[in-house]
Amino acid sequence: MADEAVVFVGSKPIMNYVLATLTQLNEGTNKVVVKARGKAISRAVDVAEIVRNRFMPNVEVGEIKIGTEELESEQGRVVNVSTIEIELVKA
Amino acid sequence: MADEAVVFVGSKPIMNYVLATLTQLNEGTNKVVVKARGKAISRAVDVAEIVRNRFMPNVEVGEIKIGTEELESEQGRVVNVSTIEIELVKA
């Protein structure tokens, strides 16, 4: 099993991402990085909090990083979008 | 001047919060904590990123904390809402 996995949070129901994270951690992955950008950032925080508070209290929040990515819009304009990465680590 | 200030991000235009943060930092406050909950979390990340990338490159992101608050809805139901706190520190 890989030592680290990434769950990229988008616009699907939030429990999909919670389940993906729990599956990784239960299968032996020690660290899951929950990533999101734009409006999905608040949902990534929800995923991390639900995993910890409701399902796996032995999981700790590690480093949290924020950043900015440049995306090109359909009109060719470059737009900046914020990003987040939340590490969830098995204690 | 206080050594630490809090900017609470809600649903006003994002530049209001950027300006509030810049004002604090320019007036001598060393640390501004940008806080938000729920859907405003992604906007708090935007505020931190815009302050750093566009206006004050000498400001660093310090500790980032996430958490959960219990709110009571109008129907008396308790709902969980995620929170974020992003420290911006003058280098």
C-alpha cells in the first residue's frame, strides 16, 4: 500500500470524499492529503473535519498549505484560483 | 497598536477584507488572523492569497487551523459548521 494518497475534493456529495479518505486510511495508507481549489476549499475542510470528528478520532491534522494556481478561462483569460492541501495523518 | 488583530471574512466583497487586513498590517499590527466559517472558508483563503501575492510579499502565512463549531439553526437543530483560521505574519 502506498504511504501517501491524495483525495481531490470537487462538487460531488461530500460523503463520497469522506468515504474515499476513510478507505485509504483503513487500507493502510498513513497519510491522506485532501486537496481542493476555489469554492471547493470549504468542502475540503468539511471532509477533514467529518473524518476526524465522526469516524476516525485517531487521525490528526498535519500540515495545511494554501496557494494560488493560474487557470486559463475559456476566453483565454488567466484567472487566479486559491488552493488548499490538508494532511490527515494516522496517529 | 495591538500585536494581533482578527479579520472575520463573511459575504461582503472580498476586497473589503483584503483592505481591512492591509490596514491592520500597515498600522503596525504584526499578526492578522483571518477567520471564516462555512462557505466563507474559501474566501478567507482568497483574502490571504491576495494580500500576499498582490500587495505585501513580505507577509508570511503562519499557522493554519481548522475546526468545527456547533450552531443552532432557527428550527432548534444543532448543525456543525467548519471553521478556518489563517495567520498572516509580517516577516
